[in-house]
Amino acid sequence: MGDSILIVAMGGAGRAIADSVRSYMCADLLLINAQARAETNNIEGSVSLTTPAGDSTFYSVRHSRAAALLVEDEITARLEKFQRIILTVGLGGATGSGVAPVVARLASASGKDVLAAVTLPFAVERDRISIADGALAELRPFCKEIVVHDHEKVTSLMAFNSLDEALQKVADRLAQQVSARLLCAPANAH
Ligand SMILES: Nc1nc2c(ncn2[C@@H]2O[C@H](COP(=O)(O)OP(=O)(O)OP(=O)(O)O)[C@@H](O)[C@H]2O)c(=O)[nH]1
Ligand SMILES: [Mg+2]
């Protein structure tokens, strides 16, 4: 098993952050998203979620959580051969905020080292702030470390010409922080 790394990207922002993290290190990628999201549909080996009622887009964390619980065994199996798990997610949305704590719990229960790289919403995202805070609190017990980028406190002070450019810079910043953490913290010996 060694020091093999799996990046688990959840939701749209999770995917964007994961792409940047992968530019800094050699790691496998597992995408988890609502079945209706094209970014998951077109990628072989990704996990597509639907609720017990068959919904393939999620309107709340409760929906995505229920969908993730349906595929716990599949997720656990996909984590199995890796020692380190890096979770990437933009907290505040309906998908990643419900799914990430489930994946963190499963990884932790299997004895993995879990590192999460997350964003917190901009103030204008209003309702998403409490969703993000709740998900962050749920993640904490299962993660060895969480790298948090607060869009409101940090992105809003950064220099950029467009939102796309800002989000790309944020993903790159998170990726650099993740790779620095990995250099400082060897995986647990098993
Ligand atoms: N770094 C980064 N943050 C983003 C990006 N897009 C959105 N965000 C932030 O991440 C939060 C979650 O957005 P998404 O990733 O789209 O949410 P989701 O988990 O896919 O959930 P739903 O889209 O609601 O189903 C947003 O509220 C923003 O604060 C991105 O491309 N990069
Ligand atoms: Mg999304």
C-alpha cells in the first residue's frame, strides 16, 4: 500500500481544486458527484449519486447525504488500496457538503490518513455559509488536517481580473498548501 495517494473530489469546486492538486503530485483521482452533473458522467470510474427516490440532482445536503449513504460500500472499496486520502470540496453547495463528511468517515474508519482541502463561501452566498460551517464541523473528527480557504476573507482580497481567474488562483493556492502539508507529514506506518 505504501504512501499511495487518492484525491477524492466532490461537487463542482472539488473537481476544480483536485485538478490543481494533481498538478503538484502523483495521485489517483476519484470523482463523486450527482449523476446529473456532466463532469462526473463523462469520466470513467467516477461515482455518480442518486437519492433513494431516484433524484440525480440535489437540492439539499440531506439529499446528497442520503445518496452517498446508498453507496458507502462502493466508496469504501474505492479507497481500499490507498493509504492517504485527500478530499477536495467547495463547502456550501448541496452536493459536496453532504457527501464529504460521509467519505471522510469511511476513510477514517478504514485507518486512512485523511487530509481535506476546502473552501468556505463568499458573504454574498448567504445561506451557503451555515451549510459550509456545518459540513466543516462534521469533517473535523475524521480528518488529520484540513486546509481551509475562506473565499470571503481571502479571495476577496486577492488581485484578479475575473471570477474564473480568482477561482483558478484559489485552487492553485490550496494545491500548494496540500503539497506542503504532505512533505511535512509522512503517512502513518501500518
Ligand atoms: N475554488 C473554487 N471554489 C468554487 C468554485 N466554484 C464554486 N466554488 C465555491 O464552492 C462552493 C460550492 O460550490 P459547488 O462545488 O458548485 O457545490 P456542489 O458541491 O457541486 O453542490 P451543488 O452545485 O449545489 O449541487 C460555492 O458556494 C463557492 O463558494 C471553483 O471553481 N473553485
Ligand atoms: Mg455544483
